[in-house]
Amino acid sequence: MTPSYPAGQLDKAFLTALTHKDAVARRRAAERVRRWQDVLAGMADGRLTVGSRTPVAGFPAWVTLEVVRGGFATGAPAAGGPLQPYEQEAARRAGVPQDRRALFAHCLTEPGLTRLYALLDSGRYEITVPEEAALLTVAWLVRSGDITGALVLLDELWPFAGTLRFLPRPSPRPAPDAAAVHRRTVAEASCALARRRPHEAVEAQREALAVWQPFGDELLAHWLQIITTDREPDRAPDAAWHERGAVLLERYRSLAAAHTRCGKHRNPKENLGILRGALEEAVAGRPLDARRLGLLRHAVAAMVRRRGRPGSERHTALRREQALQAALPSHHALAQLVLRRLSELPQDVGTADVAPLVAPVSEDEARETGLPVGASVPAAIRRNVETALSAPVGTLVAQGVVPSPEVLAELVPQLTAATTAQAYQDGALRTLMAATYRAFRHRRSLLLVNLQRQVRVDELPWVRAVAEQRAPAAVRPPARTALRQLGELAVQGFPATILPNPLVRELGVLARQAELDAPLVEELAADIFMGTFTPKFLAAAQVAGELLGGTLYERYYSIDYAAVQHLAIIEPDGTPSHRYAARTSPGFARLCTERAGTGGPEPSWSVAANGAVIEQAQILTTHNLATLVHRVGIAPEPGWPDLARRCFAAVCRLTARVHGNPRPLATVKEAAYAWRQMVFHLSLCTPDEQRHVIGGLEAQTARRPGHVAARLEPALAGLRFVADGGAFDTDGTTDNGRTRCFLGWATAGGHWLCHRPH
């Protein structure tokens, strides 16, 4: 691996740390600078082996590493660093040196084990990195009488006792109910809300309405005492007029010092600036020259013509309305009120009810804050608070708290942990293993090459040590139920989006727990693709063939699923096999390369060529949709026609973003994915439903900008053509390119969707 990517990320972080206007963002960027410097230093001196399951010399694969964007390890363990405050307190109470190895040794004494037993029984502990569960597991083994298992585990942990923290952190309360999940804790939602700053443009407008327009009215009224707006001669100012003018100018200087957001009053070309500048000249006793007098007359006439004379009915009504608008509480002030409400809740969990937190301002709050009674909390602040809502994940999706499958993937481990832990009969061990799993899922994935797989939770030494305590039969039914429910939730909630890898991994865990033959495949990165696929890709394609043989999907993408069913996994020794243990599936890789048209007599490596091959694998496997339907048995509501329409709406929305986009290819790829999901959903419709949906697609494009319909017309024509029994030519087009199969990757000449439509 070359250092170009880390060096580029270091440059970006360094620039942000120097130039960002937000101090918090600068501090976060400075921390990223430190981490990327560690990555580059480790690569340079050989301490880091990028692409390996064990990238840091001296650390086995199970050690949780500090990983930055792109899967690069910095070389530091996530459970390392200085002693945490809770470790320091534990060492102080135990009377041992402030040293991890000394604290580790104390935990193996009778007083230390007694304290660990109490934590096990109460459940009042928190595991933030998996290593923090290790000593609790040792204590459980000792208490259960498995001294040999405890000694074997300690043998593996001892070399790292001085480096890694194996002690859990105490918590004031047990782990929350696993049936309810939340995106953020109350503390995290509060931090996000506290980072909100007043909107400069809005506050400048508020200042203009509340301060400068009323002051401008006073200036205008003062000048109207001597300037007429018709052809009558002006009146000469007297001493009292000059005195009142001097008072106005003094007040102007006070206002300008106190109210600095709006700058129009300082502009000598603005009406307010003209009136104020002319008054300064007049009060100073300097006569106005012809140019300044002309500007003054023009400004006075324009202001009266636009809003009426100050005090007139029209002018008064306008200013009354603007005063009401200016008096509305700012979003920033309301955010501070909501922060006060959040501060009264437990901070390390979510909240079961957000309604009181976003209720209108009460009378008591109005007296304390000066906000008007009944003022509503803005939608943007409500959305922030709702991220702390603790509820079943289906409720969060339905209420829009989960906006994407990526966010869903962040929540699923909380449910998977509870399901997985049901295999353990002992209650204390069940709680410990659930906490271990949740912490493990916060572990960031490494950049791996050569088809290596990420570390699994059962590779952790303390999880292996209690493996015999599992009763797989106990977890099978709940795992199947959870797998089906989560699969339906993902497809129903986000029908146009492929499942992100973290979610695929969670579904894969549940499938293994349920003992289902349900091959689930991850999205591969085109920039590190090695041209090969693991056997589960072929297995997933064969499942898709069982479901989709003879359907619109097979015809649209010109697939011969019968031939796919007869492909064999070829092991390195050349022996045909259908066993999952084979390392690669050359036949499947060859098929994807041929379909992508990137093989040729002298194939060349490129990201675009890799992407085209990966896309063909996604087409053949349906990227998990067929497995979820055919093997897991999902049946999303309200049905396949609705999902197909929603997919096409996403295609239109994404296509609209192509227009004028200097870098449209990522958007085109997402649109092609949504299109493929649509074709899949259409293929599960009845013939009548299929015709009805396809017949209504043009009406959807008619509600979009004209360029959307023009760009999508070749794809729509191709879909209608295949649905009516046609077949694309070998290049995926017919009628000289006027009908096309919609794919996301283009290896030459750019993508047709990006071409300017006629």
C-alpha cells in the first residue's frame, strides 16, 4: 500500500485544523492530524502492515486498534493510553500503584475478585471496548469452578496486562432494555445541540428589524421636518432641530457599538447611510453640497414612496408586523431552553419520551428566560432531540429518526447483542456477553486485502473461554425472528438503497445464529479489488437464480441463471467443489469479468474496470435481496409495487442531481443501484401489477424538471422493451442506443446519463 491516501488525509486534516472557524472542529482536526502522522510514521518504519488482519507488530488480531478513515490502523490500541479516571480510582481503593499490571494482579486476589463478582451480579458496569470485559470473564470462570479455563485465558491476557485495560468501568445503572434502542444518548444529543451557533444571517435580519429600521424611521421623520417630498421649498432648520439631530447621532453611535451584526447602516450608498451622513454634516454646521443634497432628497422620497410616512396607517401596519417577526425567539435561545430540559435527565442513556423536551415554552420558563409563553421549538431542534429517543427500532424508522440504512446499521448491534446473548444460560454471563458484543460492534473495520475477513467476536479470547456455555438451540428461534424483522425493516424503510456492510455483517451474525443457509455478501471497494470473489458470492447468485429464473430481472440484465446454477467453486488444486470452505470462486469471477466486458486479450487494472466487475457481481447476487426474500422469508409492507415506485422516485431524485454536477459519477452509481432495486421489486410483482407500475413511471418523471425525463428516457424505453418481451444486444442497448440497460459504471467515454440531453 502506498502512503498517498494517508498523506492526502493528513493534508486535509491539517488545513481544517488551521483554518476552520469553529474551535471544536479545529481540535477534532488536530487529533486527526496526530493519528494520520502516526499512520505515516508506522508505514515508514515498518511497524504497520497495511492490509493485514494483524497490522501492528506485537498485537494479535483480537486486540482492538485505533483505526482511522479508510481502515488504516494508527498503531495504538484503543484500550491503551494513560489510565482512565475509573482505573486510577480502583488502584487508589486497592492500595496498589497507578499501573495497569499492578491493578490487573490485584483483580486476581480475593478482594479484587469479590469486587468483580459484585459487578457481575449487579450489571452496573459499562464496556466501551471489548477488552474491558476480559477480567469480568475471568471472574465468572473462577466463580463457576472452571479454574483451568480461567488460567488459560489469563495466560493469553498477561503479556498485555500493563498495556491494555481489561477492567470494566462502573456505571450508576444496569444496561438498558435491549428492545429499545437510541441513536444518541441524552448527553450526545445535548452536545450536538450545544454546538449550534446563532445563524448570522437570521440574527442580522432580526437586528435590522428590531434596531435599524426603527432608527431609520426616526431619522426619516427628523428630515421630513425640513424636507418636503413635493415641489414646495424646504424649511430652514432651527436650533432645536440641530439639537435633536445631535441626540440622534449620539444614539446612533451607541447602537452601532452594541449591535454589530447588520452592516447596511454603515454603507454610504444605502438610504440609512445617506440620511445619517447628511445629518452629521448638518449638525457640524457644514452646508450640504448639491450632490449630497440630491442623494438626500432621493432617499427621503424613496423611503416615503415605499413604506409611507412614519406614523401613517400603512407604515404603522408594516412596522407592527415586522416588530412581531423580530420579537420571535431565536432558534439559539430556544435551543438553550431545550438544553436546560435535557440537563435534568440521565445523561448516559436515551429517553423514552421526547414530547416534554420539545413542548412550547411554559409560563414558568417564560418568567425564567424571557422567552414568550407558547413559543414553539423549531423543527431542526426537535430533530436533534429525537435522536435520543429510546424506542423499538421499527418505531424509530417509522418516525424518521433513522434516516438511512447506515444509521440503522449503527442501531442493530444493540438488538443483535441481546439475541446472541440468549444462548448463554447464566444471567450474569448473558449480560456480560451482550455488553461485549455491543462494544465489539463499535470496533472499526480494518483495510484488508487478499480476501481476508475481519475479526469476529468469537475470536476474542474471553468469548472463546466461555464458548462451551452457549446453547445454540436457545438462540435459533429468536435469531430467525430478529433476522426476518430487521431484513423487512431495512428493505421496507430504504427500498432504493443497498444494504451497507455493517448491516450485512449484523444480518450475517443472525443468520449464523439461526443456522440458516443464507449467504449474505458485502459491498466490495473498487480501489482495492483483487479480481476474485469468495464462494459465498456464487452461493448468493445461485439463491437468486432459484428465485428469479425466468423473471423480468433475469431478462433485463441478460442473465442465464440456469448456467449460474451449474457453476462450481474451483479450489486451488482444480477440484470442483460446492463446499463453502474453498477460498475463491474463479468461475464466478470469470463470469463477472466477461459480463462487464473488461477482460479482453490484455485486461488492464483500473478502478472503473473493477467497479464494473463488482457491479456485475451485485447484479447476479441482487446484493442480498434474493437471499432475504427466498431464504429468510421477508415480506415487506405495503408490497412490491409500492417499493418499486419508491425506488423510481429515488432514481428521479438522484438523476436531478446529475444536472450541473461537476463530479456526477457517484450519483450515477447510486441511481443505478436504485434502478436495480426497482427491477428486483418489479420482478416479484404479478404481471398486472408490473404493467401498472411500469405504465405509471413516465407520469413520475413528468413531475420532475425536464432534463430528468430526457436523461432517463433511454432507460425507461429499455425497461418497457424488455417487459414487452424484447432483449438487449450484447452491449446492453437496442435501436442505436436509444434504449439502454441502466448500469452504474462506465469504463470509456463517460456515462450516458451525464450527457447533456437534447
